Amino acid sequence: MIRNRLTGLITAALLSATIITSVNAKEKIFVVERESSSVAVIENGLPRNHMQNMHNMNHGVIKFYKGDGYLISRDGYIVRFNPRTEKKLQEYKTSKSAIGFVINENYVAVANYDDKSVDILSRDLKPLQKLKTGSRNVGIKIYKNYLIFSEMDNDTIAIYEDKNKGKGKPNFKLYKEFKNVGVMPFDAMIKGDKYINGFFQSPWFGVVDLDTMKFEKIQLKLGDRKPVLKVPHFGFWSISDSNVFIPAVGDNKVFVYTPDFKFIKAIETEGMPVFTSLSPDKKYLAVTFSGKKFPVIQIIDTKTLKVIKRFKFDGKVLHVRWSSEKPNLYVSVNDANKVAVLNTKGWWLNREILTIKKPSGIFIFKEEK
């Protein structure tokens, strides 16, 4: 009798603790499982679920917008899901290969590789419009009523305007094109009214002022360029209030510029950079690499512009993500089937989250209050 009551009390206490932990959880981490058509869900530091049948996750990307989760797969599917219940809501196949997308109040725009177009969909993934470009399309961004992207095969930056001015169903028309901007644009980032894109085979990056609609080339101080094994990715996370951080293409450097693109410094790195990921407080930059330096990340102090820490893992590092709530940097170690968690106060390995199958992209859902 006493034993049964004690067992009941312990069970109730454990259940209560579990409920409290779940209620207190704020950040939920979604990790692309690159070779399994699945997405791992990490909550409270533990793998809690694997979302299955998410199509080819070889280059899977996840974004969140006003409580919705969206995912694109390498084989051209876009999926809308509920990040709270981790259930699919809708899916739509835009092409045989999609590479990037953006979300707005009234639409989702998907940049396609294979059928050389950009698809405009409703928020619940009903097709609205297809913009045929004759090129693989990359670096898609939104600015006011404009949709901006780069045409990789046409060496062009295209700007489309929503003639409905963001009210209801969008109606995009070509507004302006910048041609011969550089050979093979591969990615872009946006800061305020500046659209910044990089080129695979040109020693500069391009900047479009979206208010004046003028284009400028900014030369890069490259050394002897090496064969590029993995194309560097741009993103808004590489821009602080005082600096713009640009990963070099084919050189062991991260370039630093002022917000108006005056050259400050070339920071020597251990390998050819792929990701330059800025911490939420803008104090540190985590840099990942390709080739022989795949297992390495370096941490740069954004005040001194010097490398202050180095970590080497037991497999290729494919992505990193800073927590906005905890002093943590999450690192996907692909070959080791785990996500490593670095403590960013003391700069040491805090723990490892195992049973994540071939992880790559890490994305954090934060409940909006």
C-alpha cells in the first residue's frame, strides 16, 4: 500500500517535471537530416522527434514566419508545417530542383534551379504566378514591394515589383534588370536597402542600392585563388551594425568592410570559408570551411577582428547556429551523426546531442509572444 502510494507520487512528480520542462521550453531546434528525407526535432537538449517523408534533404532549408514553418527540398518541394505539432500542412512541387525561398505576409516565392523559374505561391502553397527567367535562380530576397534575385546563368540581377503594392494577391512584373554584373552569381544577402551578391568566377561582389536602383562593383583583395570545393554562403547573419563580413571565394580569408563598403581588413583563416555566422550580440563570428578543413570552425572577435578560438570535430561541419536565449553555439557534425553544443561564455564543448542522422542545416523556432 505504502509502496504503491510512493510509486504514484514519484510518477506524478516526474510527469509534473516533464510538463513544466515542456512549458518552459522556448527554443525548438529543427535539424535537416541530409540523407534520410527527415528533420530531427531537438527540445530541451534532447532529440524528441524525427519528421519523416520530407523529400530530398540534401540541401534542405527551413524558415519560420508568424508561427508557420516552411521547408524546401532539393527535389523541388516546398512544405508548410506546424512547428508546434511538427505535422505537415501542405506541400507543393515547384520544379525538379529548388534552392531558396522567401516568405511575405501574402506569398511565398521559391527560386528554382531546374525549370529556370521563380514560383509565387500563396501562404498555404497554392500556385499564383510563375516567373520564367531562362536561368537557375539564387539569392532571392524581399525589399518593400520588390522581389530581388540573381540569375546564375544570365549574370543578371532581376528586380520584380508587386503591382498590387502588397495588398492581397501579388502581381509581379519585371521592374529592372542589371546585366553582366559578374560571372555566375551564387548567393546574396540584404541589409536595409542594399542587396549584396557574390560571384563564383569574378573577383568582386555586387551591391544594388534598392532605393536609387543603382549597381556598384566592390573589388575583393584576393590572393592566389584555389579550386573551390564548396561555394560560400552569404546571409544577413554576416552583417553587424558596423561591419560587413564576406567569405572569400577561393581564398583563405574573410573580408571585412564598413556598411558603405570601404575595405577594413582581410582576416586570414585556416581554410576556405563557407559560412560566416554572426552571434546574436554581434560580438563573435563563427566560420566554417570546406575541403581538408571541413571538421574545423574558427571564432573571430568582431572588435579585434582576430581569430580567438578554434575547434576541431570528428567529422565534417556542415552548419552552425547561435542560440538567441542561451550561451550556446550548435554545430552539425555530419559524419559523426550528432549536433555538438559549444558554451560561448567559456568556449568549451558543453555536450553532444546524438542520434541525429547525417545532420546539416540547423534552424531554431522561437515561439512568438
